[in-house]
Amino acid sequence: MKLKVIVKEDKEDGGYNVSCPALPGCHSQGETVEEALENIKDAIEGCLAVLNERVKITSISEQEALVTV
């Protein structure tokens, strides 16, 4: 899966801030662009893991199956 991210130089503190608009609240930073991009990958994985944990399955019919992909 490919997600778009926004990278912005942090002129005040140095380094770079990066966010993923598809996942509100998913942000990270790094001293270099490369480091910031690696860090946002970890942040995206964390955000998706939390979203997945929050899913509540109330019932599944006999024609359905719950699987993890």
C-alpha cells in the first residue's frame, strides 16, 4: 500500500516534520528527509494497528468469515 505524506522543513527546531493526511493525527519527524520518511512509516503502521484494534465485530453470519490479511 502506498500513502501520500507531506514533508515540511522545521525552520524553528531544525529537521523535518511529516504527516499522513489519509490518517488524521499521524505525524512524525526526523533530522533528514530520509529519516522523517522512515519514521512516518512506523507511525503509519502504529496508526493502522490502533484503528484495527478499535474495530468491533458484533456478529458474523454463517456465510461470512473473519480473517486477517
